[in-house]
Amino acid sequence: GAVVSQHPSRVICKSGTSVKIECRSLDFQATTMFWYRQFPKQSLMLMATSNEGSKATYEQGVEKDKFLINHASLTLSTLTVTSAHPEDSSFYICSARDHGGRGTGELFFGEGSRLTVL
Amino acid sequence: LAKTTQPISMDSYEGQEVNITCSHNNIATNDYITWYQQFPSQGPRFIIQGYKTKVTNEVASLFIPADRKSSTLSLPRVSLSDTAVYYCLVGDPSGSGSARQLTFGSGTQLTVLP
């Protein structure tokens, strides 16, 4: 099946620094990717929709200046957590939909990135 | 947004068949039903997708009644490694990013006991 890869899988940073997380679709092109955040024992919460070549669409309550999203190519989207604080510590997951001939449109998810802000 | 309702948790024993039901009363004509499995600290993994009646693959079956207002994921002969959270999502898979298919409900924590 289609593969979506995230990097890094874990990152620890100091408060006030910025952290970039990459999401790649390895064997298909994704015009749209999605970023989720998941806190312990909770469900996934959609943060934003990343659109190749255009601005991301953010869900209500998600600060676009805090969570910068760039989708510069059909296989790469990046999420940058700017000026991270301890409350930003979470599990960030990206996904992409394979609209190709073999795909049924299901979402494929990355492995997730665990962010810990000290 | 389409809302899904699932039991918060279920327990089962190894070797048993497990059925997890999801309610989705507001399902639209173009919506499909998709189930995902998530292990701790991992991204969700696609299990099965269906539109109506019954779908079966190598790991699960999905039963959808005629009114499509609910669906049941059936896991045959579960093992300890099937302990995970299971989510059902409802939406149009051909959509250009409709949030309806991207909204996760609370999921069902399945615990398989020895």
C-alpha cells in the first residue's frame, strides 16, 4: 500500500525554539496532506489541510502563525511549530490521500512525530 | 460534520471474534465508511473500507446495513496483538479534503486478554 513517512519520529527541544516536522508521500503524489495532533489518551484532532502550491487551511482554534505549514511539492509537506512551549508537546501525525488509479481514496498516515518541549 | 459514535472500550479474549459497531446517523449518499487501527505512538493504519452490505479482506469484515446509519467491524479470532484503538471515519473518499472524513471520533479501545 501507499506509504507516508514522517521525520523526525521524536524531537526534544527547549522552550522558545522552532521545530520542523517533515511528511513525505513515498510512492504517490499528494496534492493534499493533513496534519493532526494527538494528546495522550485522546483522539486525533485535525489541525490543518496542506495544499500543494497554495496556503494551508487551518481548523478553527489552530493558530496559523504558530503552526506554519508548507507544501512545496507533491510529495512533501512540512509543519513548523514556532516558538514552541511545553503545551505544544504532543504527537503530531500527517496523512495523505492517494487519489491515484489504484487508490480508493483512503487516508494513509505517517508514523507520527513525538514533540517534547522542555 | 458527520458524527460517529463508538463504544469507548471493549474487552475480549484471544481467539474470539470481536464486533465493534459505529453509529453514523448523518451519513451522506457519497460517503464511505473507513476503519482504522492505531497502536500507541503510531499513526493510524487502514483496515477496511466499504459503502454498503459486506466487505471482507484478509484481516477484517465490514457489515453495513441497508440504511447505512451504522457499521460493524468484525475481527475474527483476535490475538493479543490486536489490542489497539479502532476508529471509524465517514466521508467521501474522493473529496478534495472535506473535513467530514477527517474528523476522528473517540475510537474504541479494544483490549484482548490472554
